[in-house]
Amino acid sequence: MFDQLSKRLTGSLERLKGRGRLTEDNIREALREVRVALLEADVALPVVKDFIAQVGERAVGQEVVGSLKPGEALIKVVHEELKRVLGQEQAALNLERQAPVVILLAGLQGAGKTTTAGKLANLLRERHKKKVVMASCDIYRPAAIDQLETLAGQVEAGFYRSDRVDDAVVIAREAQEHARRQFADILILDTAGRLAVDEAMMDEIRRVHAEIDPAEVLFVVDAMTGQDAANTAKAFNDALPLTGVVLTKTDGDARGGAALSVRKITGAPIKFLGTGEKIDGLEPFHPDRLASRILGMGDVLSLVEEVERKVDQKKAKKLAGKVGKASRRFGLDDFRDQLMQMENLGGMGSLMDKLPGMGNLPEAVKSKVDDRQTRRMVAIINSMTPQERRYPDIIRGSRKRRIAAGSGLQIQDVNRLLKQHKQMQKMMKKVGSKGAMQKMMKRLPGGGLPGGGGMPF
């Protein structure tokens, strides 16, 4: 997400960063490039106009032109304005009501409401330790009810299926009563979607809202629809008191215009970003962190939180115990664990997106980052016997042919994996020695860790 916008913005601002003096002319020239970048990212025109006006007003004043480092001051202004457009601070869910707290999901068909309901239930159960019940008020698509029930089973949430098939309001009321009897903390209600906004749909969801008085009304919208996402959100916001927006399929949107437009046009805060089909692919929306990512500053805080949540700490400690110790072999099982941990964190692409400065890497380098390679390596290791994974040196001709056939790959791929594992083994043995660690730290920018010259971030 935001790949195109980030590239254009950082490029135009970096050209000004090193200048000792900025004038109104070169600031205006840079803002013209920023304007084009925003429009190409499919940001709504009113939002672009307001953004450029606000940045321009601050940029030509004492805040930037009179600064000792005007280029850096301009980037700071752009960063702050991006945060303002995105919503300044994270907007958390309102869960302070008497249980069961009702969360109503609304949106067009195909936006990902049902999948989002499952992801949200998973997040509330795992991170907030809440007992969740799910129900569908979709009286037009029986398959949507079956899908939601399947998702409820996957995330270990309760599910209510009504005998009524013709009245969404009655289903909502019954689901609320069921959740109360089950002593659930939260009830997530999925609603019917349409291919376009129509009055019948709006009337139905207004009646459902009036019946159950939900604490949260979340509008679920496909980020890939660009400006249409903002227009549809406005139509829903006019009909319902939206409390937040969930942007789905953000991993497939390189432009990111929807995120910058929806908040400004509706006034409703973006509360979550959805990625992929995995049940854990829903993250709270942090405006300040996303603004930093857009400007190529990375998002180390989100990366740290992901590592703490998704990395298996027992396996990490076990691996740490093998570093530098020849007696404790770093086998292919360990190598596979590391690859799987990487996959759990979203792959190399996701990691690079959150690390500072990675947005400035040449396209030739970025194009080589292919998470499919990780999955191929895991498939090769899975095709080995436990003995082969523990003692890879025994893997010769006939074994290689069997492993290649079992993983659906070539012998060359098996050879490449074994070579990478051997290199990793040598590196870990060297890292275990104090002298090698000191040499490695000296190669880092600044010659060490933060506090002694430091990492670049």
C-alpha cells in the first residue's frame, strides 16, 4: 500500500532536503509534484486541494523558509499534515458499554464484510480476551450465513443462526438476546451488501440500527476502489452514524488514495486495515505510523509489536542457544522454523515496508524480494526425512531427486537451499564469537548500536 505515492513524495522532498536555502519558487515546484503524486494515488480532489493549501501556507512561512534546515523542516510539515488528514491519533473501538457490546458492519457486496467480521472476532478474542458471538442479518445470500458460521468456528467464537429468513431486524434482535443469554462480551452483526447504494438497502440497515442501538457502526470498504471508496463511505455516512471505517484489501492497493480520502470526506476515523485472506490479517490503524511509512521513514513500532505477537518465543530462545555452539547443530528444522517465522510476519515485502529507508531501494533490488521463494524452501524441507533434516550432508544424488519430486521443484532448487543453509550455519557459528560480533557491529552505519554512533533508525 502507498508504494507509488511514497516513491513520488520521497523523491520530490529528498531533492529539497539537502539545500541550505529554500525559496517560495522551489517550494511551489515541489508542492506541484506532491499534488500530482496525490492525484495519481487516486486521492479525492477536495482532499488534495486542502492538503496542498495547508502545507503551502506553513512551508512559505518562518516555520520552513526561516529554519536552519529548511528541507528537513518541510518534510516535518508534510508528515504532520499527513497525520492530520489520516486522523491524528488511533481511534479505538468503544467497548465500554454494558455487555453484549454490539458492532454492526455495513458496506457494499464484495467489500469483505464477512471476512472482516471473522478477523475482528479473532482480534477481539486474542488481544482483548473477549467472548464474541457472531450473527448474519443477510436475508438475501444464505451462503454468506454459512461462510460466517465457518469463520466463527475457525476463530472459536459463538454463532447464532436464526430460523427467520425474511426479516433482518428480527434476526438482529434475536441475535442480541442470544448473545446476552450466552454472557458474551461482544456481538458482531454482519449485514447484507449490494452492488450499489440503494434506498431499500439503506432503509433496512437503518431499521436494524434503530432496533439494536450498536456501540460501533463500522463501514467496510475495499481500498482498491480508490475515490469510489470515499464516495460510497459518504453515502453510508449520510444514512447511518458511522463510528469508523475498515479498509480491506490494502495489500493489493499500491496507490493508497482511499485511506487519505475516506477520513477527510466522511469525518469517520479509519479504525482497521485489512490485508489478505488470513484470519489474523487485520491491524488497528495508526495515522502517525502510516504517515511515516508514506514518507519512507518506516514503522518500527508496528514491526516490534508484530514480532512480540507472532514470533514463537520458545523457538527463538532455542535457536539463540545454538548460536556459536558447534555441539548444537543448526539443522534444517531450525532453518524451516526461521522461514515460517518470517512468513508469519508477512514475508520480506511486509518487513521491508516497515523498515526505515527501504522505500529508497532501487527497483532492481525490490523486484528480487519474492515471498514465493520462502514457501518453495519450506516445501523442499518438508519433503525430507527427519534424518535428512538433521544431517543434511547425507543428501546426495538419489535423495535430491526424491526431495525435488516430492516438493514439485528441481534438483537445482534443492542444491540452492542446501547451500543457503550451509552459509547460515557458518554465519551463526561466527556470530557466537565475541570478536566476530565486534567486527560485524563495526560494519554497521555509525559503527555500533544506538548510543554509540547507532543504527540509522
